[in-house]
Amino acid sequence: MAFSREQFLAANDCEIIEVQAPRMSEPIRLKAFSGKKRERYMQWVTLDDGHGGEKFDVAGYQAKMVILSAVNEEGRDLFSEGDFEALMEKDANIVAYLADEIQRLSALGEESVEEKEKN
């Protein structure tokens, strides 16, 4: 039997993993992007290129990923967009490590999509 509309919409389908980042005393929980979070991320890292097109804004893109993915024990957002500057002050290697995990978890980029297709 196939999913009903109600079952599909009620399913808790965004995977959550615990990651032990280097030099951090406790693990952090990361949640795969929902469609809504992915869209917010894409809006947040996209700039007008001044020629009628768009370009990727590399400034702080990894911290933005962490803000949108990190969750507490209840699955609620750990950070808010207001925490951006504070995350930018953290060790860049730790933020990059977490961003790499988020990219794999949320299938962001070709490499992650290929990995998800294999599993």
C-alpha cells in the first residue's frame, strides 16, 4: 500500500545526525535541510551580479549552513540568523567541518547527490 497524502505530510523525514567536531567537547546535532530550509539557504547565499543575473555569495556560506541545520535535542533550531556574526568568529576549520557534514546530509552539490544515489 502506498503512502496517503496525510501520512506523507506527517512523516518526520528530515534525517538528524550527531557529529563530533574537532576540538569540541560535545557533539552537535545536524538536521538535513527541508525544502523550506534549502530555499532559505539559496536565497541567503545568492546575490545580484549587477548584470541581471545571480552569483553565489561565498561570504560566510558555511556559517549560514550551520545556522540553518544545527538543532537541539528536541529538533528545534539551535541558532538563529542573528547568530551569524558570532559563528563567523568561531574556528573556521570547525565551521567548515560541520558544513561538509551538512552538504553530505542535505545532498548539496553534485558529490553529495551521487553519494545519496549510491545508498
